[in-house]
Amino acid sequence: MTDAEKLKMVKAMTGETDEDTLSTYLSIAGNKVCRRAYPFDPTVTAVPDQYAHIQVEIAVYLLNKRGAEGQTTHSENGIFRSYEDGDVPPTLLRDIVPFAAVMGG
């Protein structure tokens, strides 16, 4: 999936139109995906294509909780909010399989 396709998806899912904002959140989400997929190799910065949709979902999640980061509960006028985690919920990260290799000796 191209970066333009990712931007289009996030825009459609959130209603956000500022491309700088969208790119920033996609970059943050991509970093989280890469750190999860390659926990021992910080040089990997390109999101593997099989995780492109997860990157989009994480970006959307982060955009949608702006202004309420880390919120654990909130109730007001019949609206109730609670977040699974202060960061990206484990349910969004569970499909990312960490890459591992055997080291020779």
C-alpha cells in the first residue's frame, strides 16, 4: 500500500483533512509497528506491507483520542470513555509478529 493510499484511508476514517497532521500520525504509527515487528533492529523504518492496515488503524486510533491521551475513564452527558492503555492498545498490536533471527557463532 502506498503512502498516498494510507493518507486517503486515514482521511476517510477520521475526517481529518490536514495532510501534515495525517502524515505525522502515520509516521508515529509506522514507528510503533516497526518497533513491535523488529524489536532488536532500530534501523528498520519501513512498515512491512502486511502491516500497512495496522499502521492505518493505529494512526486512526491516535487521531481519534487527541485531547484525551491516557484517559482511563470519562463520563459526561451520557458519553462514557475509557482507554485500554495509555498508548496503543495491545489489541491493535497483537497481529504484529516480531521478527527474530538465529545468530551464528
